[in-house]
Amino acid sequence: MMDSYKRILTVQDISCVGQCSLTVALPILSACGHETAILPSAVLSTHTAGFTGFTFRDLTDDIPAINAHWVKEGIKFDSIYTGYLGSKKQIDFIKNLFSTCGKEGSLKIVDPAMADNGKLYPLFNQEYADEMAKLCSCADYILPNITEACFMTGYEYKEQYDRSYIDGLLSALKKICPSSAIILTGVSYREGKTGVVVYKEEKYEYYEHKKISQGCHGTGDVYASAFVGALMRGKSAYESAVIAADYTVLCIEKTQGDKDHTYGVKFELAIPELVKMVYGK
Ligand code: PXL
């Protein structure tokens, strides 16, 4: 039997240095056995968290011509996975990309990478979050963290919360994205633990795992890329969420102890374990 081989388009920025976005997504998706294609949303000298004076070239205006060329060539994808985007206008262009470049039955996966720890990343504002909410409403899967979910829904952000707060947040997300499966990350109910809620087809599941106190940049991109990689290998949403969580924890563990390595995680060192997880039964 021929091995499954999916063509995945990922739309995110190139942060030249910093282990996030495309420099993370491509190796992870390739390790999971997929063909990758890219649409770079912007080119930055580094990511925007913890670096100052970074360059930023917005590639929004290149997107319509790239999209039109693909349509002319009949180029289509099994999945379109978006991460950090460069501008509000770009979000509109991505909606068109979704409707013109997906194969029949293709999966649209949106990681609304724009905020964490109660704050939007530099360069973004509430208008951007509102536009991102509209993109999420077109997606089959969305992967917000709690902060992103709050910015998109207007739900109050809290550091301390219980299950009823998370239930309320999920209801608010379901209202704005009624046909999307939701993978809500960073849901922590007790000290030393965090986890992910998977909501799909009226069913909720929660996977709890170790929380490592050292906060690391780029783990959202590692998580989303591993999730997409596993899902496109035929794993269920919950199985993919578990694989992505276990892999992200391993990546953080491989980085712990190196106090100079704060800008990203050493995800490359855990790729052998990821491969075992995505190819295992
Ligand atoms: O998803 C993280 C990310 C990606 N790309 C850029 C970023 C960040 C986080 O800050 O700044 C440019």
C-alpha cells in the first residue's frame, strides 16, 4: 500500500532567527511525512518577543498574485494551516486562499498566533483580533490559547480560574466559530500541571500534562505544527492534541538548563520521539 503523503500549505512569517513560525513548522511537518508548501506572511530579522529593533517586511501585497498563480496552475492543498500573519488586510486574503486552494475535503487549521499571558504581541491590536476571529470562523480546527480566545470573544481574561470559567470561554468560542473544532491550550487547573481541552462534535476531552515553570517562546508554534502533522497522518483530534502536548513538553525539557536559550525551544532534539509518536499505532 502506498504511504499517506499529504500536501500542506502553511501560512506564517519567516522570523530569520528565533525558532518560531516557519523555521519550526517546516521541519516538524516534514518529520511527520508531509510535503510542505509555504506562503510567508512577513519577513522579520527575529521574532518580536524579547528582541528589540527587529526588521519587519510585510508581504501582504504579494499574496493575491501568489494565490492567482496557484489557481491558474490548479495547485491545491490537503490542508492549509495558518499561524502568525502580518496584517489585518492579509486575513481577508487568506479567506480567499481557503476557498480557492483547498482540495475537496481539505482541512483549514488556524492558530490565531497573536497573544499570550493576557497581552497581544507587539504590532497587534483589538481590530486585528476581531479580524482573526472571523478567520477562525472559517476554520475546521482552531488552536487558541486562553489569551487569544479572550481577545477574540471579548470574554474576561483571568489568571486564576476554574472549570466553569473555561466552560464559559468555550461557549463564547463556539458562538463565534460554530463549525470549528476547538483545541484550547494552556488550561491549568492545578499547580505544576497544564493541559489542553479538545472540543469536537459536541464532545469535550481534557488532557493534563506536566507544566514546566520556565516559560519558553515559540512553544505555541511547536504545538500547532505537531498537532497538524499528527492530524494529517490520520490521528484523531484528541490523539493529535496529546502527541503535540507530549512533544512540546519534551522540547521544553531538552531546553531547560540552558539559560542562554530563552528565545525558543530545542525542538530538533525531540524530533525522533515525535516521529515515533506520529507513526505509532
Ligand atoms: O507564534 C509566535 C510568533 C511568531 N512570529 C513572530 C512572533 C511570534 C511571537 O511573538 O513575534 C514574528
